[in-house]
Amino acid sequence: MRESMNLNYPNSKNGRMIRNQLRSIQRLSSALLQLLQDDDQVPDWVLSKVTVSLDRLSVAEMYLQAKISGRLLRPNGKLEDLENWMLHRATSSGKKSGQLLLNYK
């Protein structure tokens, strides 16, 4: 396990809150997996909610992985540009997933 990091954000104690929320997501995800079968027919709005959740969690995970590992490419030399792109990506719906710009040296 790695040491705690300050990722240059003012609310340095929100890691605990996010971890608690992720535990709830994990519990709900497990419950849905147990509840559903592969051939079940579910309403489109349910599929949409799960799809959007997956997309937004994926964007958050990719960003934090890149930020923690220090592998962010900064478009035009500005970190804010990438952060704004990712925020837009996380809040837009119905669009094809974008690819996070990572520098894999």
C-alpha cells in the first residue's frame, strides 16, 4: 500500500469519504450481480444508469491513476486543460468514451 498523497487539492480529507462511497458502490454492484442473470431483460433506463456510472468511474480512475503515477500529459503545457477535459467527459452523457492521454515512458 502506498503512502497518502496531497494531490494539490484543498479538501485533503475527502479520500476517506470517497473510499466510503466506493465501498457502497462495491456492495450495490455485488447485489446487482447476484440479482441479475445474463438473459434478464431490464428497462433501458436501468442499463443507462449502470453505463453512465461505469463511464464516470472509469474517467475518475484513469485520472487518479495518471495523477498519482505522475504520467499526465499536459495539453498545451497546462494541467488545467486536461482536468477540464476530464470534468467535461465525466459530466457529459451519451457520448463515446474518450481516451485519457497518458505518457507511458
